[in-house]
Amino acid sequence: MIVLESHKVMEPTSNVRLVDYCIGLFPQLPTRNAVKKAMKRGEIVLNGEVGRTGLWVKQLDVIQLIDPRNKLPKPFPLEIDVVHEEDGFAVVFKPAGLVVSGNLFRTLENALIDQLSKSKAADALKWARPVHRLDGATSGLVILAKTLSAHHHFGDQFATRKIQKEYHAIVQGIPNDQKITIEVDGKQAESTLTVLSSVPSLQNGHLSLVKLEPKTGRTHQLRIHCAEIGHPIVGDQLYGEQGNIMKHKGLFLAATSLDFEHPITREKVTISASIPTKFTALLERETRRFERFTQAEKSSN
């Protein structure tokens, strides 16, 4: 058993169950469903005992997120793009359609079992553990810790919102550059949107490549915010429009940049990745289709 994260309840609490208190407490548990699944797997411990949904939380309680697994998981055979790797951690580019971790075989964590070198540090983990999550439908950068100290360090940075994330997406229409402050699941949520380029589209009027920066970390925050302002992300089957779904193309949302503090040197580190080729391919295709249509219109006149 490895203690990945630990939290001491410092403030007085009143009528708060463990399952509710843990929502967003650790970056790996952003939702109630994620907390319940972790409890079912025995990964949440309250004062040394396995946590249950009905337990109440009180001041000075100690809540731990543990990894009860001791046996190395079976590697999932999928080549992953390793963007940056050091002895203590790595940053990889997760493909769309792959979950980060969980009680499954086909996960990013299992795909990296044989692809990342094991740390030589005294507190080395048996295999690299993701320190945060990314939607299965979203592609992009994910940090994995290879030592326990790195896992704790990144966990603290995510908990205090010190890690800055940047995404790129293709949305319908041409939105204005703006700060979006629309609540998600009744909680404060803030994102900024910047339009980088726009192209005409026969189906959508226009498509825009945008940069998105979440200031808070709510589940599906960027997808909900784009949909709420009337410019859903292309390929979003949950919050988009049916005519906006492209067969076998997936969601056009990618995490492309991470700014964080190095777990050893404490220096600022920026890791960036190019936008997926399907983004530029879609914009170029829509431009060509529109140009062919307008040329045909001119010829017919």
C-alpha cells in the first residue's frame, strides 16, 4: 500500500459525509462518482480505516488517498508520445479515447508500464502514477509521478491551483475573446477564451480555433462553458449539437500546455505540445469545401 495524498481536516465541519467532503479534495477525485469508485476500490482511508460513503467527517480527521495495489499491472500495448521525462516524473500526450487510469486494462497508466524508466530515487514508485485526470474524450498532456515525493508535490500544486493549464479547441462560430464565469454543477467556474483563427464552414457558418485557459478545475468545465456561450466544441457528444458530431473524429479539445514548479529544483517549468493534426486538417478541409462551393456558385451565375 502506498499513501499518495494525505489531508487533515483543520476546520470544524457540520453534517458532511466523507463522500461529499472528498469531492475535489485530491486532483484524482474531481467528482462524486470518482470518489465513490475510489471508495469501492478501497483507495480512501479515514483515520486508518477504509472509507465508506456514509461516514461523517469531523475536525482533525485524517483522510488519505492510497494505492492498495502492490502487483505491477499488465502493460497495455499502446505506444504513447512521451513529451518529457526525468527521474522523478514524466509528461506524456494522452490520445483521445483513452482513460487516464482506473479499474480497466485499457488505460494510459497501463500503457506506460514498459515505456517509462523506473526512478532510481529511494522513494521510487513501482510504476509511474498519474497525478491528475483528463477526460477520456480529450487528448493532451498528463503528468505522471515516478516518486512518492513528486506525487505529493504535484498533488499540492493542483490542490492550490498553482499549475496553469492551456487547451486548444475548435468551436462552432466566431466567439468573442472573453472571460467566462458560468457556474458548473452549482460551483464557481472561470475560464478565458481567446480566438486564434477562424475559417468559413458550409455546415457551421464558421469554425474557430481557440485557446482556452481554465482558472478553476470543474469536471467538463471548458466543454460546458463553450456550449453555454453558444459556441460548442466540435465533436462534443454531451454538450454539442448532433449535427456537430463528426464520425470517427472525436472531440476537438486538447490540453497543450502545462506550467508547474519542478518537484526538486522548484524552478518554473513549461511543457508544451503541438495541436493534434486533426485540428489543422479539419480547418483546411472546411476552407477547401467553402472555396469550391463559392467557385461553383460563381460559375453557375
